[in-house]
Amino acid sequence: MQQPRRRARDLGVAVGPLPTGPHNAITDVGGVLVGHTTVDGDASLRTGVTAIVPVGLGPGRWPRPAA
């Protein structure tokens, strides 16, 4: 039976200075909305898009800096 791949974090490798969130996902970041949709056509067409939007972003507002 094949062993599951170990993640770099499991081997003690830290990427960047910030700790991971509870889900280790972009949705752990406060003040950020994330949306995704997939277009699943016939066998030759499958594509998708992900939108990452800072909460409160609107006219006259600046986006939040990335970490």
C-alpha cells in the first residue's frame, strides 16, 4: 500500500514568518472573501475561476496588502 505524501510542514519546514490558520487555507484570513466556480462542460471542457476579495473593498477603498 502506498504511503500518503508528507507535507513540508510535517517535516518541520516553515514557509514564511506567519503561522498557519486552523484550516491552512486562504479562508483562514480575516477580512477576505473567497469564491470559486467551475465550468464543467463536455469531456473536452473543464475550467474554473477563483475570486479573492478583501471585505470592504469598494469605491475609494484600497485593497489590503498581501503577506
